[in-house]
Amino acid sequence: MPSTTGRCWPTWRPSRRWATRCWSAPAASVSSANCWPTARTRANRWAATWPPPRPPCSPPGTTPGRCACTMWRPAATRWKSCRPMDRISIQGISATGYHGVFDHEKREGQEFRIDVVLHVDITRAALSDDVADTVDYGAVSQLVVDQIQAGPWDLIEKLGAQIAEAILAAWRSVATVEVMVHKPQAPIPVPFSDVSISLTRQQSVHTAIIALGANLGDSAATLRSAIAELREHLEVLRTSPVALTKPVGGPPEQPDYTNQVIEVRTTLGPYELLELCQSIEANHERTREVRWEARTLDLDLITFDQLRLDEELLTLPHPRAHTRGFVLAPWSWMDADAVLNGQLVSRLAAEAADTADIIRL
């Protein structure tokens, strides 16, 4: 059996026996920090509880050289493999900047050189051979030059942080960015070849609840297709059972709805996630002519972390979710401990007027 100091880790098999699988990851211990469920030894045998504990996975590429944790699929009763993140490296981007503590540095300027390493999954680009599926390193280089020429700032630490944050904001697919700033002409009164600082920054990762519904065409197939499209842009953590529900409001004599709720993890911001949902609705020929009319697909952003937002385009949590059984019931089936506005979702579901007519499929 594997040891906790080797390079083999336990992996759960459908037979419910621990088997070993060797990984090429550099980490040497079994722990939640390295994306694997912690197991324990008793009399030289592996013992673990079922289901395996789900570790608090950090964003892919959290630490250079360590593995990135891929998604946990409860329905599959197994852990997907971890693998090192792919990297795009751009070395020696140079431009004249006016950063420094001294007045003459801000007045006369000097050369700054930047090295950038992007931790990003290039799997889709490798399959499609399409630049749209990867990070355009020409655009990254131009962004770096723009940041060098901006400011001025006193410290190269500030310049490096500005570059890192700008890259993460512009390319959400970049999980982690490493930036090294070189200042070879720094005003140091002794012989030297270079001065540099390096820093690493990660994307912020958010958890959101999305409610799906449809009552035109093959509704169940539409929901499956929508979830598949979402998976191309974010991580789907959990999906609820499907519910058959009666229409609430809107024109009379509508067909019954098929509803589902999912929990996702994403680096997108709330407005970007809303835009993604609306683009998927458009892909399924969703129209918005009559309020609460029959629809091919409806994607509602219910919660986004603990964010409270009241804007014209987006209100969070969703302002009517707490009364909608067709949202609350499948959500409670997926997560019995879920809370909305300080109340258990299961309790809100029991109190919703439309819950009695809901059928769990």
C-alpha cells in the first residue's frame, strides 16, 4: 500500500476499495492542500470514511510547480485526477518607464524589463487550434508595455502588482500569473547587473447558484445542453434533481416547466456571469417579449458568494427566489443545508405557494 511520503496516492474506485494510482505531481504528501482526500493508517491499512472528504481546493495553479485540483463529481463517486497547470511564458518584454523614488527617474525615464508566466488550461486550444481558446500573448505583451508606460510609481513592487492585476482582469481564464520586474539601470552606487522583484497573484474564485428552467421543446434536453455549455466556462460543483413544475404568473395555458438548480465555482464576476447566462439563453433562441411567457430556456443568477447587490441590471440575491418553490425545492434537494437570506432553503421551499404542485423527476 502507498505511504504518505511517497508519490502514490489512494484513489477511490466504484468497488469501494482503496487502490493506488501514482501521479507525476511534485507534492509528496497526502493532504487537502494538495487536492487529495486525507486518508489515515490503521495497522498498516488504509482506512477512510465514505464519502471521501472534499478538500478546500484552491484555484488551479495556486502554487507554481504544484498540481491543480480539478472538479469533484459526487455522482461519479471518485476524484478526478490532478495535473500540473499548463503555462505560457513571455520573457524580456521591455519599454521605457518613469518609475522610481528620485525625481530624475521620473523625469528622464529608464528601461524596465518584464517576465510573465501565465498558468492557464490550454486543453481546448490544443484540440481546436483556435487562438480564441487560449490567451493571446501578443495582447498580453502590449498590456505589459502599457502598464510600464503608465504611472509613474515610486516602486517596482507597485508596477509588478499593477501588471499582475491587469492581466487577471483582462483574461479570466488565467488562474495564476507570475510577474518579474527587472530594473537594470536602477540608481545604485555600486556595481550590479540587475535588480528585480517577483510576485504571484491568483484569480478570485466565487461560488454561485444558478436556477434553470424551460417549458418549450425538449426541456430536459435543453437543461442538459445549457449545463454542458456552462461547464465550458466554469466549474459545475453540484446539480439538483430535475423538477416538473406548474407555471407561476405569465400568460395562461402554458406548458409545465422543467426546473433545475446548480452550484458553480467561477473566476467570473457577477456581471460577467450574468452575461454568460444570457448568451447561453440566446443560443437556445430565448426571447423576451412578454413577462413570464413560455420560454425555451431561462437562467437566473440566484446568489453570488454573499454579495448583496441592488442595481438596474442585477439584484443579488435574486429578489423573488425566496418565494419560488420551483427554485427552492430543487435547491433544497441538492443541498439540505443551503441558506438564503438567513433562512434554510428547505424551510422556504415548504412555505412557498407553488411547492405542493412540484414533482421530482
